[in-house]
Amino acid sequence: MVSFDGFPVAALDFYDDLELDNTKSFWTAHKDTYDSAVKAPMTALVEALEPEFGTAKVFRPYRDVRFAKDKTPYKTHQGAFVACGPSTGWYVQVSAAGVRVGVGFYEASSPRLASLRAAMADDRHGPRLVRIVRKLERAGWELGGETLKTAPRGYDAEHPRIDLLRHRSMSLGRSYGFEPVIHSPELLDLVRADWRAATPFVRWVEEFGGG
């Protein structure tokens, strides 16, 4: 196993340049930089986390443009995801904006979303989710995800947890931006600590979302 030494400055510079010139010619000319400064350290990072969290999927750098208006061929970030259930798990990415970590579920089938919402509405399970989310928010995490503009069918707009019930997907993330630590081996310990801190959220979704 290759040791993780952080993401070099060249990784952020690579994505800065890719955002300006998202073409095959640029990619071909700089693929060695992608392989050494982006893919290799990302692979080393998730391999070091694998014993505790499981095997990660390091996403391909190519965009699926078949049905997209934006035809630029390459993603402007490199992400990796450890799944523990359907579309649910832990995430880390590097881009021109630096390093970001996250957890959550990025999509849910209608039956699964109905199950999650029933648990959110439940007066035993819902408050537990609120406590988990609020604790992470106090620690600097941001709640995100796709939400409805109105209350979901069958739920009162005045429900005390309506803000959670409106979610169609739900994520919690935090960014390290350009902090010097992202270029060092210490980033491994920070990502591990963050994923551990957010595991109660992942487990709640796994428990009630049929994961």
C-alpha cells in the first residue's frame, strides 16, 4: 500500500487549469499530472481508510454528456465514495476549491424515501436525527441536498421537522479549502475523524432507509 502524503499543490493547479480549458487536448497533455497529483493520492487516502469504512469507489474523471447541455468532457473534481447502503455513505473530494468531506444519501427510490420520511416524522426516531444533524452543524458541517419547495404529500407544513421532511436527498459536508493540512499526511487523520463523527448520520439513514 502506498502511503498518503496529502494532495500536492499541483492537484489544485490542475483543476484550476482544467476549469479554463476543459478539452481533450488539455487532458491528454496533462494526464500525467492527473495520475500522479490527483488519482494516486486519492487512491492512497481511501485505501488507508478502507480497514475501518470499507472499499471506496474512486470515480472516473469523465462526465456523462449524453443527455447534458454542458458537453465539457471532464469533471472538475475528483471524488471517492464508500457505500454502506443504496446511494448512502461517506465521501471525499479534491478540486480547485481544495478538499471537502461529506456523508449522506444522494438519491432514494419512492419506497425508500417514504420509509425515511416516516422515521423523520416519528416522535422517537425523528428527534434523534435532529440531534445528530444539529451536533454536526455546530461542529462546522453544512446540511445540503435536494429539497421540495412545499411539504411532501401527507405531511403537515407545520410539522416540527418539516425542514428535514422536505429533503429528497440529504448530505452533510465540510470543507478544508486551501488549508495547509490538505498537503500533508495529517489530512488522513482529519478525514478519518470526520467520517467517524458523521457515522451516526450514515447509520440512521442505513437503519431507516433499508440500507
